[in-house]
Amino acid sequence: MREIIGEYQHLKKNISLLIDKSGYKNVFIAEKIGLLPNHFSVKKQRNSWTDQEIDKILSVIENEALEDYYFGMMMDGTNKEETLSLAQLKSNMKAWK
């Protein structure tokens, strides 16, 4: 469960970047989610979105290319984790037999 919370926090932290990468204009997204463009701009600068606003924003901007971009961002964050090379994995698997 903590992993889910961590993923959501990462999404919430990066939603303004995802808006920029989506290719949609702020005014368009603001109209679609029912916010005034000025209010939308302030919320974007402060990253002060509510959970409901994030859900609405994602319903507008979500597409396969954006999901791929976000997945890449998340994978970049895992570079700090310890990994094994394929050779090391095969060696470890032999020991398991």
C-alpha cells in the first residue's frame, strides 16, 4: 500500500510538468475542468491541486505518449536502487537449483 501512496505523491508532485508535456494549453485544460484560467495558472505554479482536480486534469490530458513519458520519469527514479546485471542474475539462479 505504501508503494501506491508513493506513486500518487510522485504523480501529484509532477502533475504541472505533465500538463506542460501534454501539449494542451492551460486555458483549454482550465475550461475543461471548470476553473478560471487565472486560477488554474496560480494552482499550477504553486502545485496546489486537489485530488479531484488531478483526476479531472488526467481525464483531459491522459494519453499513451504521456503515460510513456511518466513511466520513463518513474524509471529514472529507480536508478538509485540496487540492480543486478543479467550475468549476475543467471549466476544467482544457478545457485537456487
